[in-house]
Amino acid sequence: MEKEILTEAGLTQNEAEIYYILLKLKEAPASEIAVKTRISRPHIYDSLNKLIEKGIANYVVKNGKRYFKPSNPEKLLDNLRDKEKNLEKILPDLKNLFKPIYEKPFVEIYEGPEGIKTILNDMIRTGKEMISFNTLGEEFYKYVPEYIISRYLKEREKRKIKSRQFYVEGARILKHPMATYKKISQDYNPVTLFVYGNNIVMFILSDTPLAIKIKDEQTAKLYKDRFELLWKQAKS
């Protein structure tokens, strides 16, 4: 789990393996690191040099031999913050390039756990109240890693993003303190569909989970109007 997160923080697989071993060993020559990680010697030196360039590792010389040491893990966060600041500087220009020539409906498909994470982050970033015709159930954990769901739920609570959600009677749902729930008949058999801002997202859970996103103001308004009608009729 730790190594997976290290790669998400910008390290290569080899760099993550080496840094993790260095944290355990505290200090070691390249030969010992190669034995512990089972990474070939040429790749060990290449990755160690990259870690040193990133400020995540350093070394001391004893009796003419280099002993490599890990830097404080806080440096990883510092590097991410620096990258974020650099990205923020060019973000306005990137957004201008991203704007479509014509405002027209478009559909995007996001595949796999990382695709689902992108959609969940988009829902957070929009910051608008969410409505759902059939909320996500506990089976969501079967298809998406727990840390992605946990991060999404915590960020929603932190930003106080409210939601109103229907659930099929008898379903085991992912309850959230910022959400209000109402039951809906099993006869209705709705898909798992969320509306936020001008976006409609449908989740399809399978071995490779999918999220289908439609961005269109008029379509979103139709779904919102339908939701409000059902919400008034439904019981808590």
C-alpha cells in the first residue's frame, strides 16, 4: 500500500522500492540495497541518482564507499506542493486552450478505478449540491479501492458539499453526514446516476467499472426537475 502511494506521489516503481527499503535500513551501500530490492546494480544506481536529484535521498562517504540515506518523507509533500504551484501558474492558459469553440453537449467515458477517481474528484471540484437517483451502495468497495472512496467522502465533508439521494429499499448504502436520503420503490429500478452542476454521471459497476459523464445544461436541468418532483413525493 505504501509503495503504491509513493508511485502516485511521482516516484517510479524502482524509486519507490529503493526509498522504502532505505527508510527501513536507515543507511546502506548500493550493494545491500540491490540485494534487498532484487533490482539490478545498474538500475539501482540510476534510481538512486534520480532520488538524490529529487532531494528524497542523499549519501555519505565512509572509507571511500558511498552509503545512501533517505531524506525526510516530508520532502515528498514539498515536491508535490512545488509541482502544484507550478501547475497553478499555467492553469489559466491551459483552461483557455481547453474551452470548446462551441458550447455543445459532450459525453466522456472514464474506465477503471482511476477513471472513477477522476469523476469523484470532479464532483468535489464542482462544489455544487449533488443529487442522485440511486446512491452508491457498499458493493462500490468491490470495484474501487477503499482509499479512493475514503478520500472522496472525507473531502466532501471537509468542503461541506451537501447531497440529496434516493436509495432502493433494502439496499446497503454508503451513508454520509452531508447527505439526506429518501427511499424509492424497487419497481422504479433506477440506475446509479448523479447530477451535479451541469453534469450527469452514470456509474456502471463491473470487473472494469465505468463512469459515463454527460455535460449539458439543458439535460441536467431536465434531470433536476424530474428529481425534485420525485423528492416531493417520496418518504424519508
